Amino acid sequence: MKNILIAVLVIFAISCEAPQLEYYVPVEITYAGYQLEMKHEINADRITHGLDVLIAENKLTEICRDYAITMDDTRVYNHRFFLDRWVESEAEHFGEVIAINYLTAQSNMAAFKNSAPHINVLRNPIYKRIGIYRINNCVVIELASYYTN
């Protein structure tokens, strides 16, 4: 009887173990050109509002690239499939801003500052990482925070 009780306890202990969750670990990347200028514009604004600077992140940048290319190819500029991009990012929190027809990072940032929904996303203190991609006249910016930041 004692052996059966021990066997039952062992089975119970094994079946109750918590699963080991594997969280995505962000990969920092270096920007150049327009991406670097846009990141500097956003971070300068965040600093003036007492927020942490955003760190460029590889996966977010790839997501931005793919969506910017899709929008440029289709000439449809909107936030459709936003939730799909959030899931793909593996982020805990996720935000997105899109701009078209601005030639410089400075003019893009000026437009964002004149749009409460856009600037509120860019100034949200929860975000720690950023992805930026521009193709032709289309810019996609993804912001995120990760479980592992």
C-alpha cells in the first residue's frame, strides 16, 4: 500500500510541474540613414518628455520592412492585420505608426506631433524597442516592450 501511495504522489508531482515558458529575447541592431535619423527624432522627443530612449530591434525592423513593402506594392495604407504583426513580434506590448508622403525624418516627426494618436503611441512609456522601415514614400514604425526587455 505504501508503494502505491508513493507512486501516486510521484505521478501527481510530475503532472503539476509548471511549463517552462520561452520568451523572445530582443536583438539590438544598428541603424543608418533614414532609420537612424527617424530614431533620433523620436528619441529626442521622448527625452524632452522624460521618457527612456527606444532601442532599435531586429525582429520589429523586419516586420516593418515586410509591411512597408506590402503597403507600397498594394498602395493601400492602413493598419490592417495589426494583430498578426503583434503576434509575430512576440512582444508583450505593441504599437504602430504609419506615415506616407514625408520626405525627411524631421517632416515625418512634425506630422506625428500634430496627430494625437500618432504621438501618443510614440510617447508611450511602456515601449522600450523600436523598428523602423521606409520604402519610397511609406514609413512603418513598430514599437514594443518584451517580457525580457
